[in-house]
Amino acid sequence: MPVHQANGHVILAHPKGSSVELLLYGATVISWKAGTMTTPESTERLFVSSKATLDGSKPVRGGIPVVFPCFGAPTHPEHSRLGQHGFARNQVWTFHSIVTDNEAGVSVRLTLDPTPSIRAIYDRPFHLAYVVTLAEHQLTTELHVTNTLTSSACPPDNLEFQALFHNYIRAPANETLIFSLQNNKYYDKTETTEQGQNEAKVETRTGVDVRKFTDSVYEDAPQRYEVTWPGGGVEIKVKELKDVVVWNPQRVAGIKLADMEDSGWEKYVCVEPGHVRGFAKIEPGKTWIGQQVISVIHHERRINQL
């Protein structure tokens, strides 16, 4: 069978050799291995720090953590009791079902509903479903957020939230470029003042690099990105995730992360599609679906511009 479960881990295997591993804790994808058309041998595509904790005691440093219902420190009044990046990444999800299982690919669904520990910090009713699909050269993740209220009040009692896929793409950070964000508005979270962090800038670079400490939030971004380096890369296409965060701490901030391996920041770039500027809103009984499709780039598509 292409789906295996053991000790809180779920492994998806494709007949052509690609694979995905995720944890029920946080629904965090911790491995995605895939080859290319020219080099079919599977290669790890995600970075997980060798110091990351995988025992369910804290969120994983690497892979694809799921951020919900707030990104960063909470700013919405209903999120005031939440910690950084909300609670989805540090709760144990339930394995619900195998969604598809055929030659094209295999997918599974995990779910998360309010528990006593969640209700203690977040009292909105909701249902989350996370669908992970593996194809030969592609990984798709979908977050389904349902407002389970049945109220017909006017105005409607909307569920307001933020959501993001915190992708740690394994790549030589100092040689990596991200396209196409040129002319896009962004906010630079490395600025030292709150005023500076809240001041919109315009991206002038054709390809965005992370050779210095980078923490940039691109608002209303194009929803299609290429993360490329000499000899490789991935493409990310998204739906309903209007923003994207580009992050790499480099040494200046990386050495402050207790669960970051030595020089780990040289081995990845985070390109994180999400809805994080403002809040997504769902009416009672409705479902929002945010999707990303990450595909291996089979042929080098750029002239090195670094």
C-alpha cells in the first residue's frame, strides 16, 4: 500500500519513487522526495533542521508547518490568547482517510476540530481539513477551513483568520533567486522600527535573493513563484493565498534559533504562500480552501544573476 502509518507518522509513496512523510503532530510535512525527468533518483526537497524536535513537544523547525489562525504575533481581538503562528502547528491532528490512490498519485486527509485545550485559548467553532497529495514530481497541500456556525444572524458571524504554508525549501540559500516579485508591494520585517516595518516598499529586483537577513511580506502577490538555483528549482502555484513571505535568517538571526543546526540557514529558503495581510473571512456554514502546488523544475530556467 502507498500509505503507511506508524507512531504518529504518515508516509505516502508513489510507484515512480517519490515520497512524502508527515506528522500527525501539527500536520507538518517533514519530507518530500522527488526526482526530475532527467534525473529520476529521488532527492529531498525540504529542509528540516537536525536540531528540530519531532516528538510532539514543540513545532518542527523545517518542512511545511501549517500556520492558523494567526500569522506571527496575534493582532485580531479573537486571537489575543494565541501564541506565535496560532495553534494548528502544535496540535495532534486526526488521520481521516485516504482520498485518492491511483497511478497518478496518492492523497490523504487529516482533520482538526476544537479540543478542550484549543477552546481554552480560542473559542470560535471551526473545522480544519488538510489534504496532502503526492504525484511523481509534485506535492499539493490544501487547507480547508470551515465555519461550523449555523447562525443566520445579519450581519453574518464570519470566521476571520490568517493561514500560511511555511515552506522550508531545501536550496543553497546564497545562490537562490525567487521569481517573479518585481514591482510587487512588500513589507520589510527586518526594519528596526515599527514604522519601518509598516511602510510599504516596492520590489525592484528581477530575482529576489536572501543573501542577507530577509523577512519580507509581499501583499497581493502573483500566486505563482519560481525558486531557482544553479541546476535546480521548484515552482509554487497557489489559490486563495494572496500573499507570500520570503524568509531566511542568515547568521545574524539564525544563531538565535535554538533548534537551528549550525549554518542551517545556508541550506534553505522559506517561500511561504498565505493570507496574512488582513484576514480571510468565512460566513457560517461555508468553507475556504487555500491550496499550493509545488512542482520540481526539470530544466534550469535562468541565467545566474547573483
